[in-house]
Amino acid sequence: MLWNYMYAREQNRFVVAYQRYPNDTMTSAFPRSGFVVMCGIHSAVTGSYVAGYHSVLLINCPTEQTARDVGRGIMEKRLAACVNIFPRTATMYYWKGEIREASEILLLVRTRTSLIQRLMAYVKAVHPYDIPEIISFPIEDGSLHYLKWMEDAVPDI
């Protein structure tokens, strides 16, 4: 599923509403190029950020080497502007009806929201877990200079 972006006029500014749709609905209803152009124009004209244009993802890995391999692959494929690798954390989770404990390495990934589906597909293809944790959060606001750097660092493929 992809994020579907819909614009509404409110007090002379664009706002973004989020709703989930299957891939075929997204591609037929709103061409991606129109969304990218609209966001770029909005940001350039107003000097403000369109909430949700970028996202942060959390991805847990079983070892530091796996985290480095997954993180490096994400960067080489230009799917993110930045990947942080956090040191070992203690994790408790349910698996097959039991509480389990493990140590994991956390990746903190910053990317364009439009690339999340490609990023998730890549991680699922290379990750050793049956069900890798891949959770995304839209960025609501932040340093405009940093967000601009993110936009420049990651092409909207």
C-alpha cells in the first residue's frame, strides 16, 4: 500500500490528508510527478515544509553486521538520506505464543515518504528475519535546512 496525498485549501495554504489505498488506486488516481511538483512549488513559494513529505523508519536487525549490510544497501540504492545504527538494545517480544528476549541493533532511517514501499521491499528481500520490523513515521516538521538536505540527498525515483 502507498500513501495517498490529497490537497485541500485552508486559509490560503495546502494541508495534507493521509489515507491508505492499494498501489493501483494510487498510481491511477494521482500521478507521483504531480505530487512532487506540488510539494516543491509549495515549499519554494512559502518557505515552509509540507508535513509527511519525509519519513523516519525503524528497522531492527539481529547483529551489527546485518545492520551495516542492510544500512549500506539502503544507502547504495539511494533509498535514504541517512541511516543511523544504534548499539545493541534488549528486546522482548511475542513469537509463536511465547515471550522471547533478544538483543538487536536498531536502524533509524530518514527518507522521502514516496520511497517507503521500495525501501520496505528491499529490506524484506535481504533481512534474515521472517517478519522484519519496518515501522515508519511521517515527519511533521523540523529544520528546513535539514529537510532540504534530505530532499537533495535522495532523488524521487
